[in-house]
Amino acid sequence: MPKKILKKKSSKHYLDGKTILVTGGTGSFGKRFIKTILRNYKVKRVVVYSRDELKQDEMRTKEGFTDERLRYFIGDVRDKERMYRAMIDIDVVVHAAAMKQVPASEYNPMEAIKTNIHGAENVIEASIDRRVKKVIALSTDKAVSPINLYGATKLVAEKLFVQGNNYSSIDGAKFSCVRYGNVIGSRGSVIPLFLHQRQNGIVTITDEKMTRFLLTLDQGVKFVIKSIENMVGGEIFIPKIPSMKIIDIAKTIAPTSEIKIVGIRPGEKVHEVLISEAESLNTYEFADMFIIRPLSLFREPVNLLYDKGHKMSHVEYSSNNNKEWLKPNNLLGML
């Protein structure tokens, strides 16, 4: 059966005239998302919500984020009262704030829980009470069958956002998630590490068999915008993205460097999974994405996206069984 590309109205039509709040707005994703919507959409106002005043100042003074529609709002997602204040007259929330470094989360578990779980709870409650129209949260492949604390907190956050639809009124806030893999070149990702290591002529990898899903920041931003437009509440949107072996990434980034195998680290998987076999039973496939349908909502959404897709069954979507693989020249092009 041919798979359809999911299309509704133009995303421009939906985002035009909207007020948008981005938690973690000074991060890699947040800045690219904000730059994209300011450039391409007639948004009414964009609120940059983050806790680091230095990053906000640098974003404004050094990076050129001076559009008159921008508002800089100092705040932490852990602070519920501040979230309530920030969400006055907000139409769309993009929740990108997270503590995402695996080693840091393992060493500071309560801090990761406070940001990634309690912070998600605060975003949900403030969005419901302030009658935000749509809320979309960024998740990760590490939330599937997690073996580290970061992945576990993101799994809980996904559950909270899906179930948030049960606590919202019929015409109130709608909550959905976007789940994808490693963003090329984002802070803390492996490629900046390899770029740094190649200066010394030695690049370290943990396992020769290791694979990862990869996408660019622009691809992630466009997918989030598309998901905002299409969401009706409760879905987990997953893009179809290519895989690559970590050792091939290293050879592409640092072709003249020695490669040293250092062994797998605590909390690290050899292969990542974007859709587990159990989840595939509730997953619908399209030409460019998958949508996991929630089974625990009290109300069935009126506008069903799923009817347009092909229902999957007993299939795991992992980085090692992917049908699409990146070649070295493709990776360089994405960089």
C-alpha cells in the first residue's frame, strides 16, 4: 500500500498571528526554531523562555535576535508561578527545555527529575489554566526502553504530555510530542566532539557496531512546525530519518585521525530505537513520518490523522534496522 505524505492546511496559515512561547529558547533548537518562524511566518509575538540571562543577552546582542516581535523572559520550567506568568495570552508552546546530558543526569539525578519531569508538569498545568491552544514537547529516541536516567525522564515527560489531554477541556489546550534522534552539530552531540578530538589526531568511539539516527537542526525545526499544524492532541510524531555507524561518522569527520575504541559507557546503547515493537501496534506510517496513536485518552479526537496512514504491526524502528543510511558525502552535505 503506498504511504501518503500527511498534509493539512499550510503551516503558515496556522502560525500566522499566533503568540508562541519557546522554553529552552536559547538552546540550539530554540534559536533555530525562533529564527525560522520569525523569517517565514507572520507570528504576532515570540517569547524566549530560559533561565540564563547571559545566553539571552548574547542571543540579542551578538547573534542578531533583535526582531521587535521577540520578548526575552527569564524563568525556569521548575518555577510554576513563573510559567503561569509567561503564558499569559500565549497560543502555542514549544517545550524544548531539558537537562539532556546523559553523564550529568546520571551524576545529578534529582536535578534531571526536577527539570525534565516536574518542569514538564508545570508546562502542562500552566498551559491548561492559561488556555493555550497547542503545546508540543521535544523528546528523544532515548525515551524508548530507556537504560539511562535522561531517557527515563523523557519517557515520563512523554506520558505526562499525552495524558495532559485528559485534564484539558474539549476546547482547551492540546498536547503532543515529537520524538527524534541525534541532531547533527547540536551542543553535546558527537560531531563537535570528533571535530575537537581530531586536532590531537585521536578520535574515540565506544563500539564499532554502534549506530545512531541523524538529522539536521533545520530538519528538526521543520518537522516540529509540521507537527504543530497537524496535531489534534495525544500523538507522538516521529520523522523518518537516516542512520549511520558512529565509526563511519568518525572516519568522515576525521579521516586522518587514529580511531581508538574505548568501550561502551554507562547508560549508552549500541543502537537506538525510535519505535519499539510494542508501540508499533499503535503506530501509523506515512511517507515521511510515523504517528503513535494514544490509547489512554478519555475522548477520541474528532479529526483522526491515523486513517490516512498505514497501520504498522510488530516492527521495531531502530537505528540498525533502518532502510535509509547516510553515506559520508551525505553527512558532509548535512554539515
